Amino acid sequence: MNIYMSLYVALLFVLLTPGILLTLPPKGSKLVVAVVHGLVFALVYHLTHKAVWLATSEKEGFGWLSNAIFTYYLTKKAK
């Protein structure tokens, strides 16, 4: 895992801590709020981690965009 991915996960965790950006549900118990925020974190991470990984990693001297295009081309060619 690269350093930027680690920073992304830490920032996402802090931002989705109950009371920082939002509190869901507003009048729920501490346990319910913690469970809901855990699910929100998991959902946001699941939907964004690949894009963040591609945007922050460079392999074999290529930039992230050329890697994404190359990967897309290889997956289309294999089908």
C-alpha cells in the first residue's frame, strides 16, 4: 500500500467519524450511530479505493492515467 492510500484511509476515517461531517441517525444510540458510520465508511471506501489507488500509484515509470488505459485495453483484448 502506498503512503497516499494510507493517508486517504486515515482522512476518510476521520471525516466519517460521528459528529465530524454528519451523525446518522441523528437521535440514535451510540451503538447504532457507530454501526451506521462503519457501514458508511465501508461503502465509501469500496466505491472509491480503486480510483484513489490508480490516482496515487505509478508502476514501471508510467503515470496513473497510462496505467488505467493500458489495463482497460488488456481487459478488453482478453475478452
